[in-house]
Amino acid sequence: MSPPSPTPDSRASGPSRLVQAVLALLLVSSGATAQGEATWYAEKYAAGDAPVRVEHLWSRGSMFRADTVIAGHTITTIVRGDQYIIIDQLLGTGVSITRAPSAAADQAAFPRPFGNELESLVQAGGEFIKVEDFGGNQCDLYRLTNAQGRREVCATRNDLKLPVLLRVWLRQSQRRIEARYLNWSQALEVPAAFFEPDPRIQLTPIPYEQYVERAAKDLELPAPPLYRELLHGNAER
């Protein structure tokens, strides 16, 4: 079932912060830098039956950076080439894990390194459910229910289909998590150096095979990989 096309009557009066951000994005004619690499930024807030997570997300082409605040620690994730880097900015420690051989190719099939929850859900069999009110506007709600539980993604009602609301229910643990994307922005001037780690922080290199073998045993990391699909590929989507 396909979502109905948005109409003028479907838009609430009084543009909200979400509406203003999306309208501003639509006015941008190109989301690329002078080098032809698309750039994106969004904020993401997650809460529920899990610690509150605040994320700032950037990408330029295939390069990705996230600054995530968890329990007072800013965890920086950088994905560039075949490296998945995790840094605890508060403690000044970090690791550089070699990505799975298929991770970069799997990532290239998506429009951005992040914010691809709708594409992943539809690929797994998720379907359009209804138009839902959200943030003073409306979004298209998609749902996937399986043995693991239920996932929902509500996306903007335009060609970009940007996720704005995520809901997850895990059947076995009965945990519920909700996340919201805010301030989607495109065509930022983000220098390539922004996706380089702080040279003052010494990174411990970890081959992918070693990570897989030791991750559940004795491997110490500044934080767990928060964007596992960028480390392991589509198997984690």
C-alpha cells in the first residue's frame, strides 16, 4: 500500500520547528559541496527503556561523524574509508576498527551513511500503514512486525522521505524505545578535515577479525559501536 499524496488540506496551520526545517531543506537546490559530495546534518534524541541518547550526525559523501552524549561522555564516531573510529572525548581514548569487507559497498546503496531507517524497514518487508500527525505536520507511518518485535518509522511526506520519528518494541524483553530526528539540513559546508580524528588522541588499531573474535569477551572499547551497520554491513540493518 502506497501513502496518499500530501495535499494542502493535510498541512496544519502554524509551521512548527520540524516544518520550518523541512521547508528550508526543500528550498536548497543542491545538497553537494564544491567537490560534488552531498552533505547532511541532523539531530537525534532517543529515550524509553534505555539510557537517553543525544546525537549530532554529519555526513559528507560516504564519510560520517557522530557526537553522541551518553551519561556525560561525548562519544565521537568517525567512519571514513575502511576505518570505524570510536573516541571518548572526555577520557581522551580511542580505537580504530577495520570495517567488514562488505560494509562500504553495502553503505553505498543508501542515500546517506545515516538516517536510512525507512529504506531498511521497507527492504525487510515493512509497509505503509497510515498518515500520522507529528510536530504540527503529518508524516507517513511504516511498520514491520516480526519475531523480534515491531519497528515503526514515520517519514516526511515529500520525495526525500526523511525519518522524523522511530518506535521500537522488542518482543522478548518488552522494551520500548522512541527516537526523533530534528533539524534535518542539507548542503552544509563541512570540510573533509572534520571527519579526521583529533591527532592528540592515540588510536588503538583493531583488525575486524580480532574485533569479531573478542568483542563479547575481553576487548575494551571507549564505547560499543553505536552504528553497527557501518561496521558490519547490511547484516546489522
